[in-house]
Amino acid sequence: MDIAVVAGEASGDRHAADLIAALRADPNLQRALAPGEELRFWGIGGVSMLQAGVRLVWDSREWGAIGVVEALSKLHRVYPAKLAILRELRKSTPKAIILVDFGAFNIPLGEWVKKHTPCPVLYYMPPGSWRRGVSSAPGSQRKPGRLQRLARMSDAIVTPFPWSERMLCDAGANAHFVGHPLLDLVKTSTPQEVFDKQLGLDPAKTVITLLPGSRKHEVEHVLPAMFSAAGEIASRVPGAQFLVALAPNLSRSLVEEILEREQKRGGSATILRLMQEASGKIYRAASAAMTLPPVSAGPVLATSEGMLVDPGDVEEASKAKVRRARPGQVVNAPVALVEGRTYDTIARADLVIVTSGTATLEAAILNRPMIIVYRGSKIMELEWALRKKALDIKFFGMPNILADRKICPELIQDEASPSAIAEIAVEMLLQPDRLVKMKSDLRRTVADQLGEPGGNVRAAKIFVQQILKGDETN
């Protein structure tokens, strides 16, 4: 039995892989297989689907884009993928096709499948499902085109948000809310005291985690402001420690390059230091433009590999390259890059500064206070200004969208300046009652709006019913 699965960027690829695992484990689907028959998955996706045993006809890892203009830049990569998937569908019709998010590609594909093949079209995490608004029921003022289009081209839709289920059902879709799949994914793996020892963190000092996102184009716009803000925060919050959680598909070298560039430019980012281990010695990742803060006795930084940096080693490795700063100009504000441990890194933070997107939901599930930021290109800024009213978006941060009110501060485009980020961060850190209130609001919002764990298993059961429905009518 062949099932086709099509996912776009990294988050869709991950959710698709988890759904595939749940489908493989579904007893009804297993019983439906003929003697000797295998359950095979093929389609478009990335590393997660590949690891889940999917035969990829196209790799979607480079498709990450936000906004119309950014998406247009990917068309030369997307069009060959469309030809590849259509070629496979013409060659052999699968038992079903499951589409995951990525509406610009998947909705037209689903319409083609609906028109030219007999297999059911199943949609998981439909595009735009995060938007809250007036439903498309009779008398609604909201244009229902997208919702009705989804309803016409799909046999079943599983959505991660309760309001999306209502809006889709009003549009005539067979839609189901089963709980957000992140509830099963977002878990820590290391006790805090162990994590602190591995990274050389002082448990008595403030920890701030920076989450710059996973897409190269957004990281290049957001991370410089985050680094510069971190410098300003460090000058006002003594002993502040900074962690950068690297998304799985985010290049470490890109982050180091951005840090080095910001340090060369001067400004508050110059007070940050980045260390890494290479061939058993300590080297600084940036250039001689980086300044070395005066260090007291004891470890001052840990690498993501868990190695404590001894002050003597730092001094020896840096002496030839470091430009000594004038006394009083430099603050001890170390930053460590952490790879493959995003949830531990979020959970350890007293405050998270996060790029708008899936990571804001992950931070909410881990109950961490946050500042939500977003910066894009000037073209994206213009697009946002032109489309904001038409999109009818009150908030752009997912925790605030879930609550339908502002729980966490939001800063977008020019508002997300280093000084603005730093000012809000310091205010929050100096007001413990505000942090406690935000955590309480986040806990309640997650419980009220994201459902219960086990969403992938429930989604698989709904899809299996649709996949096997054709056999029951024969």
C-alpha cells in the first residue's frame, strides 16, 4: 500500500514524520494490508521524513520562506518539484495523499489530485489555520475563498487549532481538531543542574536564551539585533548569561559569522564573546576586533560541547589577537551556541527572546516568559504594511493569537531595535511579578487552546478511516 506525503519546510517535515510513525502503528491500517503487502510512503519532504523511511522524490529543505516576495524567490526550486510529484502520481496512483501545510504548493496539488485521481486527499495542519477571525458561515463578513477551496479539495482535514476546526466546518469541510502535535514533541531531556554543569552556567545568575529562527533570511535580519540587544542587557543586568539555541537546519558558521560581523561594526555587541573547542585548545570564533572582558577566578563560559573555559586558557589563546579595551568599557557577557538541545535551552532561560514562529509555541509549552520579535527585509516590511489590514491580524506572536490578547511583548520590523528589545527585557527581569503573571497566563492559554497530547495518534485514526473508506464501499 502506497501513501504519498507532501510537506514543505522544516516544521511540516517534522510533523509529517511523526504522523507517518503513527500511521505505521495504527492497527486498522496494518490489518488492511494483504498478506506480504508493505506499507510504503513516498513524497516530498526533508530530513525528518527521510529518517522516517519515506522515499523522497524531491527534497524540500531549501524551501523555507515567509511572505509572498520571499516565496517568489523559491519558485525556480518549487516548479521542478511539482513536475516530479505529478510524474509519480501519473505513474502510479497512491492509496491516499497527505498534504502538510505549505498551501501555495499543496492546495493546487490537492485540486489536481482531486480532479485526476480517485485517491482521497487528506490535509494535515492546513495553511493559515493559526489565523483567528470571523468564520465563513452564512452572513460572515470574512471572505471564505481559501476555506471553501480547502473544503472542496480535501476529504478530511486535521487542524491544530480549535477555531480553525469551526471555521473549516462552517465552510463545508470535514475538519477535526485533535490537539497540537507539539505537545508530544516539546520535552526537556536534561535536569537543570546537569545542564548548568555541562554548559558552565552560574545557577545564581540570569540566563537569557536567544532563538533566532531556522530560516537563513530571517536569521540574517533578526540575529544582529538580538546580539546587540544582549550587549545592552548585559551592561544593566550584572552576570547575565546568553545562550543561542540553533535550530536543526541552521548553520553554526552562519551564526558565528553574524556575531563576528556585529563585533567588527562595534556597538554593544562588542561585549559578547564566543568560545569554541578545536583540537583540544580554546579559540575565539571571531576576529581580533573582539574584546576580552576582564575575568575573575572560576569558569566563565561553556561551549555547547559541555567544556568549561578556564580563564587562564582564554587569556593564553586570545593574547596574540585580542585588542585590549579601555578599562570600564567591557562587561562580562559570554554567549554560548547550543546545538541539538533546543528544548533544554529554552527551559533553562529566565527570559527568551524569540523570533515569531513555531518557537514561540515551544516556549509557551515550556512556560517560559518571552519577548517575540520579527525583522525582515525592506521588501518584506513593505509587504507587511500593505497586507496587514487585509489579513486582519491583531497579533503576530502565537501565544497572543492563542489567547486572543497580548500576553507577551511583540516587536516587529523597525520596532524590534536592539534598544527596544533590551529595554523591555530589563524591565521584565527587574519585575519578578510580571514574569510570574506571564507564566500563569501562558500555562492557562496552552491548556485551553492546544488540547491534549496524542494528537498525531488521533490524526492517524481519522486519516485511516478515510484511507480505508473506499475499500468498505467496494
